[in-house]
Amino acid sequence: MTTRRRLDPAERRSQLLDTGAQLFAAKPYDEVFMEEVAERAGVSRALLYRYFPNKRDLFAAVYQQAADRLLTRTELDPARPVHEQLRAGLDAHIDYFTANRHTVLAANRVLAGDPVIQTVITDELAELRRRLLDSTGLSSGPGELAPAALMSWLVFVRTLCVEWLTHQTFSRTELREMCVGALLGALRPVMDLDRLLTGEEERPADPQTPP
């Protein structure tokens, strides 16, 4: 007979979050029930409800944890050219969206009007914008144009990814390249992106070369 090990509150909460994350990733939001979460975790429903009073609260905690982990995995490398940083960051996000399709659709469709979920999304977008500004050199652009363009672009990327997850009428590569092209197309009229795109410093003119 297996003896169930008692967990301290932090370990138990982590276990419940992991169990919830697995179920929300595997099924549409409306098909996940708290009774099943409790059964999968090997706890009573009363104990589950002590940590998370309802399914929305459990999902919000799962989504917050996912956002935190995704941000940890998408640190940008300022030594790389901008287009490489963009593609690497997009690849990490698209990989997560693909592996957690039901979770992403629940947050952006089923619970789109929920203020707690929207706060998680808004905070994640703000942090992504800060990182992009710090690592790409885009903050050197004129005034508030680059920050405004980046936030609008991040919203566009999320919307396009949700559309792709829902219908998948174009390829993953097309999704990524569309996202990269959208940002560069928005910034090119107001910034000189050549050095940022190549990662090369501007070379001084050869004094012996005639103009």
C-alpha cells in the first residue's frame, strides 16, 4: 500500500497548478471540471477549493505561472541582430501557444473579458515591450514612436496567433514572418533600421576615397 506524502502549502499549491495546467492544455475550458482536477491531484475537492475557490481562480493562477515561465524562457540577446531576436522570441511564444492551444484560446476567447486574466496579459505585454526596447536599440527611435509601435505590434501578434490557433489556414513559418514583417514595416518609415537589422556598426568613410 502506497503512503501518501503530506505536502506543505507551497508544494501542494504547485502540484494543483501543474495538474490544472495539464488539464487546461488538454481540453477546452468548459470541459475542465474542478472534480477532475482534485481526482488527478489525489486530493479532496474541499482541499482544492481551499486553495482555489473556483475554476476561474485556478485558471488565472495557471495562466500567471505560464506567463512567468514563458518570460523566463524568452530572454533576448542584445548581441544578436534585431531580426534574429524577434524570430527567436516569436518561436518561443509560438511553441508555447501550440503546446497549450486550449489554454491560450481560453484566455483570449472564453475569458477575454475577465479583468484578472486581462491583467496577466497586459503585464506580460508590458514586460515584453520593455525587454525589446532594452535589447534591440529601438528605444533610440524618435520620441514615443517605438514604444507605441511595439505595444501595438505585440497586441497584433497575440491576435494573429489566436486566429492561427483557431483556424490554422496558414503555416507556422508564415505566421512568424508575418509578425516580423509587420513590426519592421511599421518602424522603417520613422527609423533607420539598417544597422539594427544587420547588427553591424556603421563604418567610417575612407579618407582616400573620392566622394
